[in-house]
Amino acid sequence: MTEQVMQTLIVNPANAPHVQENLDNKEIAILRLLCSGASNADIGQSLYMSNTSVKRKLRSIFNKMNVQTRAQAAAEAVRQGIV
């Protein structure tokens, strides 16, 4: 997680939307694994998903969270108490 992302959330947490209720159970599981540092291959193996399915779910998560990177998604997940 970059210092800039953390500072943005610390300075103005209202900038981040509340999206936990928009995530399905699989997306939450993926997000938790992502936050633990798992690669797409690791996530797929843990959740019995293909690499393509993991990528699709990550895109969906990023869109719902209005973020563009794994680090931003992780920061938002921590801020919202998802992980």
C-alpha cells in the first residue's frame, strides 16, 4: 500500500465509498486473499477458480470500489473493515 493512498484515506476517509454491501461473498473472499498478498494464481487455487475468473472478479471488485489498483483495493478494504 503506498503512502499516498494511506494519506488520502487518513486525511479524508469520506472520499472512499461504502461498498461492502455491494460485494458478493466470492468477491469478499478474493479481497481478503488479495490483502494477504496472494497472487491471482494463489487466489484461484484457494477458491477453485481459473485465472481468468479471478481476473474478472478483481475487475468487478475494482469497479465496485472505484479503485484502479490492488493496493487501493486493499486500503479501501481495511478502511471499511472488510479485512
